Amino acid sequence: MNYAIEVENLTKIYDGLKAVDNISFKVREGEIFAFLGPNGAGKTTTVEMIEGIRVPTSGKIRVLGKEMNGADRDIKERIGVLPQEFSSFERLTVRETLFYFSSIYRKDVDIDHIIEIMNLHDEEKVLYRNLSGGLKQRVNIAIALVNDPEIVFLDEPTTGLDPRSRRDVWKAIEELKNRGKTVFLTTHYMEEAEYLADTVTIIHKGKIVAQGSPEKLVEKYGGKSTLIIKGGSSTEIEGVMKEMGYGKVRIKNSSVEIRMEKRDEVMDILFRLREKNVRYREVDIKHSDLEDVFLQLTGEKLEGEAK
């Protein structure tokens, strides 16, 4: 298996505080890799060490098969970077912006091709300052592509965006993967990591607490699914559940919540309620997700969830 990034025992200490604490992980070529954690967890510090912006206190970093050296221009020419809260020149058009940033690099690129990838045809003559938040982020991602990089680093690319703009940016990120790019994404949005990532690495207080695909993490740490029965007699439903051996159930407003080990238990429960002639309005199933995983591993909820 080929790896675009290899990090081994990486540590960064500021004034005696370990911002990044002896972490190790690998990023496969061509995948979307999500670094998930709250603000202050060490995500940006880690990314900036991989990019060569910050010097590690200790540890090893290999990027595209080479030991990372902050002065290595060859590596920097092969990666694209979108820093957190990046903003471009207000009075340049989209096309002028891309031409300006492409001039920094030695490699010639097709600006029209980048505009096509990011679906910016209608905006190429629009001033950057007149773009919506979502369009600005699409342009910012386009800027990270002006050297045709093999790896694209996106640091919190959807922070502050409305749901529709966030989804537009997600489509742009998916397109990068479709074009064969390796994407290193940092985010504090559970939904974003779950939707986009092939691999998720959860970092908390400078330490990695879990790694794997979203599905594997949920399967391993997420816990049980919950059946929610709405609009019936909570007393009758609770009685049937106790008969079936479920013991304690949760009654919340006009709903009854039952934790299940397996999804196929739903049919057994609904059949028994029908057999007992217990009526209800509707049922819903809440499956475990990365939010449950984070809570299980850290004992905390991740703030700032996408809505």
C-alpha cells in the first residue's frame, strides 16, 4: 500500500505544554483523510508541521516518500494548502486571483481546467469580495490547486458557512478525490467527517484516541441503536418491553426509547406491540454515529456541530 503521508511519534511542545503528544498515523494515496477534533485539540499544529511551516519538537514525518524538511521546496511544490480562515484579495476577479497565485509556482497549470473542476465558470469575472461565503471557499480550494498538487490540505474549510454552502464545498472536496488527489481535511464537524472521509482520526487534547473508517469506528465504539416509539401509551409500551426482557427504557415526553443490540430486534418489538394491541403513532430508529463515538471515547460532546 502506498502512503502519501507517514507520521511517527510526532510531538510539539509550547512552553512546557504538549500541543501534540506523540501521535502516529498514515494517510493512503488518493483517500480523503479527516482529522477530527474540537478547537485546540492540536489539528492545525499537526498539519502545519506536516506542511513544513512548524518544526516538530520530536518525531518523524514523511510526505510523498521523503523526510519532511521545512526548506524542501520540491515537497512544497507538490502539495496544496488552504489555511484556516484564509481570504484572498478583495479587488481581484476569480480568474485574476488564480493567475496571481499560480505565478508563485514553477509548474505551469491550466487555469481553465481548475475553473472547470471547481465549477466556477459563472464566477470567473466576479470580484472576490462580491462572492458568497460558499463560493469564496470554492475559490480558496481552487487556489490550493494552482500547482496541480498531489496532496491538498484543507484546514476547517467549512467553518462559518450555512448548510447549503457547506454542502457545495463538500461536493468540491469529493471532486478532488475523484481527480486522484489525496485530501487531508481537518474539521470539528462530525457530519462532515462522516460524509466525506475514507479514514477518520480522532484527536483530543493532543492525543489520538481512535482511527479507522467512519463505519468501523461506529461499529467498535458507537454503542447500540435506539428505537423511538412515538404517540402511544408509554405505560403500556414500557410494560411490553419489560415482558420482552428490555428492563429499563427511557420515557421522554410522549416517546419511549429502547436501546437495542441488533437492528433486527425492531421487527420483534413491533410484532409484540401489535400482538398486545398497543397502539402508537410512529416509530423512528436512531443509529450510532461519530458523535456517539467521540462521547464514548472522551466523555465529552464535540462543540460546534454542523446543522
